[in-house]
Amino acid sequence: MTMTTVFSYLPKLVKSFGASEVQAGTDAGLIASSLFFSRIFSSLFWGYFADKYGKKKLLFISSIFTAITTLAFAFSRSFTWALVTRLLQGAAMGVVVITKSILVDICDDTNISLAFSILFTGYYLGLIIGPSLSAMLVFPAEQYPKTFSKESFFGKYQIVLPNFIITISFVLAVVWGYFTIPDSKNIFKPEKICLINEDIIELNATKEKEDCFMNLSLNTNENKMSEKSALLPESKNVKSWPNRLLFVLKNSSIGRILRSKESFSCVILYGVFGIVGTGIGEIYPVFLATSLEFGGAAMKVFDIGIMLLISSILVLIAQLGTSKLQFWFGAKKTIIGCTIIFACMTPLLPCSMLPQNSTLRWILLLIVQVPINAANNVCFICINIFLGNSVEPDLLGTVNGLGMSVSCIGRTLGPAIFGYAYSWSLLNIELHKLGFPFNQYFVFFLISIGCLLNCAYIYWLIPSTLNKRKVLPDKSEVVIRLKEYIHY
């Protein structure tokens, strides 16, 4: 709800700040993308600290900070205040990163797609409740002039009501989650540690390596999976500080992820798909609010909320039939098929405004929008499955944080790029400069091209092995080479 509540009223909000019809798309895009911009930097830290200090604990901390910043956004009366508080909301929003890490941690291949479907069902419930609730509660002095005057508190702070309700919901969710969210089950507990002192081996060539092993029992939950692997070849010299620094970076959580071709490809995919996946979500309500003379739907805030409510309910129903697609066909085939559907349906959105009958336009909008949202939803589920299957359990928080950071780069670029492109296309209509396809159709063709590029990336660079997760034994042997740690 925190992310989606602004969808129904953001175009009108920026216009209340003084933006023109042409400028509204750009300003709305900047505010929408600001949340994702700050998440570029914060998501990685939330994921890393979740791995280090516990996912459940960090989930509660993130929820509390998100509630505070949401309440601050409620008091927006200028473009600057809305932009800054939206940035702070994004910085506090580690909930999604940590929640996905917990899901991958406690699920297996048989139920992971269902788990992510339930997670995205929650997202769409927020999409149903948030925009529709906001549409009924924002600008109360205009919608309910007999109850609220323009000089009253709610007349001055026109979006405080829905954001206050969301804040209270966060507080209740924290209390509920404390008693219901399970602790991590994938804890590495090796049976023994083997210490190899290579200097002794070099001095006494008659001894076998096995004679220099020291086997120790280890019964602690503080050890990480990174302790399992041999750290460097025996001949590698890490005694100088630059080499030691390089050694630490290469074997850090982020270094291990970036050195993995599978993980790196998934992280980049999360970013490039975020451009189109979020871009369509931001442009659609702006398109609905655009006047008929510019090829839009000319809907009011309340009408936009109802449209998003109906389409989200239909997507929620459609999702019941798509939750098993990844299990039946594999995540790779599923995402390729859904991306093609996404690409083909998007340019049809402005075509739904061609009929003169308003009821028929509503029906056509729903017929086009529901498959787009359903396909977009399935694509994000598949990407999260790829991401979770590309790493070992101890890196789930970090890889989800890194993926979200890169995704937020795309989600920042998407609304900004497509918002600017949409404003530019409306300017063409206003000045009668360029016709089709550089009118209201232009931005939707751009999104469609972006979907096809994502499809090609997935086909060539995402291996089918990521359809299944990496399962490691509960107990194994830790090998530590003393020569790499003892410096004279």
C-alpha cells in the first residue's frame, strides 16, 4: 500500500502544486521514481544486515521506519516536501527485500512459486485497497465540502487520511509479525573444522597433509557458509595489505555474488525489467487522468481508484490460475511467454480510447490492462525465483538486497524516462508537430520494445538450471588454510 497508494491521486497532487497538464507527467514521474531511487542505496544494506543480524529483527526495524516516513509524506503541501519524504520512504523500505529472503529460506522448489504468488497477492491486495482507499479519502474538502472546509486541517493536508491509515496498519503488522514469522531454518552447522598449516608441510616434507589436520567440533549458529570453501590457492600471497584487501573483497558476500555469472545475470535482469515493469504502472494512471483532447481517458481521482480497484481484483483472480505456471513449465519458459504477452498488449492501451461510448472504453481498458498486470506479476515472480536459486542460503538477504538496489535503478529510470516521453508526446499533440506513432501511442511502443529486449536477454543469458534452487547439506566440513591468515 505504501508504494501503490499514490497511484490514484499523484497526477492531481502534482497539479495542486502548480504543475500544468503537460508538466504533470514529468513531476508525477519524479515523485514516483524518488522512492525507488533511494532504495538503490538502502536495499543492499537492509539485505546485508538481515544476513548478519537476523532477518526477522531487521524486518521489524524497517517496518517501523517505513511507518514514520509514510506519516511524514502525508503532510505534503509542496513538490519539494513530497519528493524528499518519498525519498525517505524508499530508504526505510527494506520490508520487501527481507520478506523475499525469508520466503526463499523457508520454502523449497515445490512451493516457492506459490509462496511468491501469495506475496504478490498481498501486493495486489495493497493495490486494491491503497488506490481505492486513497481515491475516497484524498482531497476531502473537494469531495466532501459539506463535511470538510478548505481551511480545516484536512483541507490543508489533503492526503493525510489514507497515509495515516497505512501508518496504523504498519504498526499492527509489526505486532502480528512478531508472533507469526518463523526464524531462519537454513543455518550452517558443520561437523568439524580442518586446519591446514602449510608451513609445517613445507618444513617437513615427510609428513602427509592429513597429519597436519586439526579436527574441532563446532556447535554454533554464528558461522556462515562462506567458511566452507578453500579461500585462496596455496601459492597466493596475501601478506601485503592491497592483496589482503582484494582477498577480503573477493570473498565478501557481494564479491561472491558478483563473481557468479548466474547471480550477476539475475541481478542485471531485475534492473532492466524494472524499467518496463514499473514504467507501465506509473504511466497508466497518468494516461487515465489525461484529458480526451490529448488521447487520454479524462478520469477523475475517484474514477481512477475504481478502475484500479476493478482491474486489481480481476488480476487477483487471474493469479489463482497462474500460480503453478512456474512449477509446470519452469520459470524461464514462463517468463518468456509472459513477457511476449506484456509486449503485445501494451500498445493496445491507447486504442481503447477510440470508441465514443464511455462504458465501452472502460470495458476495453480492463480487457487490455488485466493481462498486462497479470503478465507483469508473473514476470517478477520468475525473476525472484531466479535470484533466490542463484545463491547459497547464507547469501539470500544480500542477493535480494543487491537485486533490489539494481532493480530500483531501473524503477527510478522507468517512471522518469516514460514520464518524460509521455509529456513529450503530449507536447507533440498540443503543437501539432508529429503524428502517429509520436503522439499518445509513443510511450506505450517504447515500453513494448523494452519488453522484447528483456525477452531476448532472458533467452540468451538466463540458464534453465535456475528453475531449481541450490540445496546444500546441513552439515559439512570447514577447511581453513592457516597460511592465508597468519602474517609475519
